[in-house]
Amino acid sequence: MSGFRDVHPDELARWRDAAVPHVLLDVRESDELALARLEGALHIPMGQVAQRIDELPAETTVVVMCHHGGRSARVARFLAARRESATIYNLVGGIDAYARTVDPSIGRYA
């Protein structure tokens, strides 16, 4: 696979509801995670992804998430270049969009 794909919050919510196999990778910093989080996400801050890439299953779908989608897009690009057997997605709009459109109980922050 060359590159990564986008997934929108409503589609990710459907995957989660239907238990579609995937790993949700949260690349935000720990202080951000304390403000808003999606249960079941694997937390690896963006700056640690290269060193901890082996924590991600090699042949699986990975959805990368950050606050608004910028950092996660960079990580998704990085993973797609190194994990050709995996399907990599970027969560469009990040956890902020997920909180606004899917689950308003999730905290939002600036």
C-alpha cells in the first residue's frame, strides 16, 4: 500500500460499535490524554512512534489519532511507509471532531 487513507469520526464510531478489528493509536502527549481520550486506544506519543513501532501488530488496520488530525497524518504517513502489510488510516479532525460529532461526553480542549 502506498500512503494512508482517511477515516471520518462517524465511520470510526461504526467500526467501534461493530467491533471491526483495528488498533486505535493515540499519538498525543500524556497531558492531552488526561483531558480527552477514547477507551481502548494505544497511547504512543508522536515523538516515540519510531522507537516503539514494534508495539503495533504488523498486519492489522491502524487508525492514528491526535487532537485535530495534523500530527496523526504525519504519523500515518510514517507508518504507511514502514508497514506495507498494514492498512493505515488517519482520523480526520482528530479526537476533537470525534467529540463534536460522535460523543459529546468526551472532553474538548484548546
